Amino acid sequence: MIDFHTHTPAWRSASWLAGAAFDADEFISFMDDSGVDRAVVLSHDGLFDPSSQANDELAAFVARHPQRMIGFGSVSPRRPDAVVETERMMSVLGLRGIKLHPWLQGFSLHEAALDPICETVQAAGGIVVSHDGTPPYSTPAQIAALARRHPELPVVLGHGGLHDCWREALAAVAQTPNLYLCICGTPPYAARYILEHAPQHRVLFGTDAGLSDKPSQDYAAARVREIAGWGITADQRQAMLVDNPQRLLGGR
């Protein structure tokens, strides 16, 4: 199983999202206990301050277990060094993609500054994950518009529309060939509907682990157990948890 949406601990940014402190070995223990073979790891601090320091700390965290954790960095598209930092994190740091959070970071997905960043990620064979499900800055349709500007770049809806926008997320994925949907924080009734109607090869799963008040990430472990109650087929489960993320990550 590949968990496509997890986070580092909060080292510097005190926020309402910050959970318990944990180290890389404790995070691997959560993965082992939950049956997670590999995890895409996003920076917590990078959500609030998408800096080179946050990317360095993320890279060091995943480097503790490089066969199990895959790092995605973050940049602020309005900063003059955004493209240079994107190049650095994809090459020097060995990260596999970028996480955008327009809602917290305060930018529009229609801004032209995003285009050279996306081109840099694409040239490195990377992936863009964007927070979605919280209007006005993070709607699935806005992210789909970015994906259509870069049709060869894999773009992932990080939360499958959450509670308010999951129908929009489903429609956007159906209409945008390079757009993927990660069921992460999406309510169970919506997850079942999405899996029944979405292109099966473009659905992923994430727990949002890393934000718990316990190093054991109990809420994330519960999200893994929740899948059993969705009533999905073995083929849907295999595609969502193994085949789709493995293909998207290129076997790395």
C-alpha cells in the first residue's frame, strides 16, 4: 500500500494543524502498523513558510528511510527564487514533486508565475500535488485549469474535494486526463461514489498522517481501517492503493 498524502512533524511553525512531535523511525512504526509500504511525505512547515529550510528539513527526514518515504517540497510561486528553489529541490535534494497550498499560501492557481515552476517539475519527471476542497483559492476546477495548461504533467487533487467540493473533483478528473484524485479527508460516502464513477486508474489514497496528537498517528491508522467499510472491489482497492501510485511514481 502507498499512502500518497502524509506530513512531517511541525518543527518550526506553530499552527492549528501541528500535532505531536515524532521522528522518522516513529513514523515508520506507524506505517508498519498500518500496512503502509511507502508514503509520499509533505512538509508541515512548508505549508506556512515554503522556504529552502523547510525543503532541507523534509529531505533530511525522508532520507532516514529512502526506500519507504518519498519527499515532495514546496515553494511560494511569488518569490523571485521560486524556480531556482524548485530546480534545487528536484535535483540536489532528490525530491519527487511539489506540494502547492494556495489556500494557506495565498495565491491563485491561475497566476502565470506557476507555469515555469510546473515546467521545471515536469522536466525533472516530477508530480504536482495541490491542496483542494477549500474555496475560494483551492477548488478542483482551478487545479484542473492548471493541469490543462501543462497536459504532460501529473497533477493530483490532494483531498479529493473534501466535504464541499468532491463532486467538482470527480467531474474535473473525468474531464482532465492528467489530473488524479487522492481520497484524503474525503467523507466515506463520497469515497464510495468516487470509486464507483471516477476513472479507476487515476484514484489514489492518503491518510494525512503527521498531524496527529500522538506519534502513533491513530486517526491516520483509522482512515486505513475505514477502507474496509467502503464496500469496494478487490480491483478498485488494488488500483487505488498499489497500481496507480506505483505507476505515477515511476516505480521509485
